[in-house]
Amino acid sequence: MTNMTLKINDLDADLAVGDSGASYIDVDLSNDYIIWTAGSDDVKDGEDEPSEDELNQASTLIAELVETQVAHSLLFDYSASELKEIVGMGENKRYVYAFSFDGDTATEPQLEAWNDSNHNSTTKNVLGLGTPADSMVKAVCTTGALPGANWAKTGGTHINLAGSGASNVVKLNDGNGAITLLSGEGSRELYANIAIVIPDGYATPAIETFVSTIRYSWS
Amino acid sequence: MKNTKISLYKILFKDGTIFNGGYDLFNTEWKNIPNKEIKKLYYRLPAGDYLCLGGYEKYFHRVEAIVDISGKEKGKTKLQSIYLYGKKQDKVIVYQIGLVKDINLGLIYKKIVNINDEEIKKLNPKNWK
């Protein structure tokens, strides 16, 4: 089989995995987790694991007249017991989330979003209340190129992530199909940028979780 | 689906020889199939019976999985389906065998698509046998 490892950039989102000076954290998917937040003195890079109160105080405020992009995405790094800023999240940056595959795939890996680990519904507010086109989770494949300015905002190059419909998943190899490692190549990294953008005046404040999923296959 | 005694599939080649596949879906041995013309492919289903494909020019096999990167079950590689493909002229027959307990375990879905269908074009070309 082929294994997938998630790496997040914690230094310079202009540098790919393996570039001189690049720094990525291999995410321990069993223990680490990602927080979307407006940030605060207690919820920022280098701080320890935030309490529920601290997270609530660092919630994103919904603006009345303009859409609001959640300002920060932080990884709680369990082994280091501290928060790490995911560098380049939501910006016009290419190397933010790296999905590393240690072998060939049979199909093109894709990124999806669901209510929960049952992977059969997208009815949460953040996922568009069952209308994938209204999902607030915005993602773009950056394996081949920068996403462009304001890619996550209305009119940008993003895909509204929700469910598994062809229009609402991100093909991580730029739509070029399965990946085949070259001779001597130990892994292949595919890249995406992910953001959350809340519509202006959205009437239902909520604390919601969602599940991001990578779907892929091997022969 | 894991069985330490019975291989996932058997391939009968036109020269009369047989290839036994791997013993679990994480190690299928598909890439090690000799480059010879296949006469029939016998694929063991979750219930223990076999699906037989024969008469195709080329065959393709894949195991689909998902890995959550957030949520309660993040990090687990969860098998979803087995896909078997048989190509003949400009058509491809596709069998999907469900692997998700309480959802589609053992259910078989069948469709026929054109060779130029996006799904077929985006498969890894190295893995056709």
C-alpha cells in the first residue's frame, strides 16, 4: 500500500518540502489537531494547549457587511505541547499543507470535507447546511502554482469543500491523475491551501467541527 | 478483510500458469503480476465467494481508502472499496465492491464506461495488467 503523511509548513510558505531552509512538521494525526481561530495572547504560535474558555475568547467575530476570513490556523503539536502557526494559511502561498505519499497511487488523491467520520453528510453551517456551494471551507490545489491573490474570497480560485461531488473536492495533483514516483524518489508531495471564510452577516454563530479527509487508492 | 491463508485473487494466464495475489488489501502484490496475457481473474469477495473476470484485454485493480486529518478518527486508514476494471476495445467494465461495515460491505456495483471517461484516463497507467 501507499501511505500518506500530512506535513504543515511552520516557517516559510515559499519553500517546498526538501528545499534548503524549509521547515515542516510531520503531523501526528493521532494526537495533533488543527484549530481555526482569530487568535489571542493565549491562542497563538508558541503557546501551550488552549482551554475551552481561551478558545471561545479567541473566536472569530462575524462581520455585518463584509465576509470574514478566519485569521489563523494553528496546529497543536502534542509532542512539543505547544501551538504552531500554519504559515501561509489563506494567503497567496503555495506550500502550506503538504500531503506526502510514499509510493505510487492508483488514482489522484483528493481532499474532501464532511460533518464527521461517517463521511455521509455535510449539513453543518460551516459546510453550507447541505448545499456544498455554500461551504465556508475553501481549498485550492497548489501543487503546480500559486493560488492567486484573495483566492479564498468570493470570486477567488477556491473550491467550496463539502462532500464528494466533483465540484466540491480538491484534486491534489492539479487534475493530472494518479502519481507515479520516479526511480529513487522516496515520496511525492502534493500541496493545498485551506481557509475558512464566513459570509457577511451570517446569522448563526456556532462552534463547529468538521472532518477533512484525504481519499486515495493503491493497486 | 484479512486472511492469512487464502490469497485475495488468483490469475490464470493464457499460458496456463497461475499467479496468487497477496493476502490482505494492504499488500495486494498487484504490481508483481508477471507481464503476460491474462485469461481469467478470480477475486475473492468479503463473503468468501469469488468474482470472475475473463475475456478482457487489460485488467486494473485498486483499493480505495480514506484518511481523516481532523475529527475523532483522524489518522486511521479506512478501507472503502475495491475496484476491478476490465478493458475491451473502447469500453471498460467497472466493479466496485464495498468494504464499509453497516454501509456497503460486500455490495457489488457494476457499470460500463468509455475508455475516454475521465475516471479511466486518470488511473495510473502503470497498473494495467
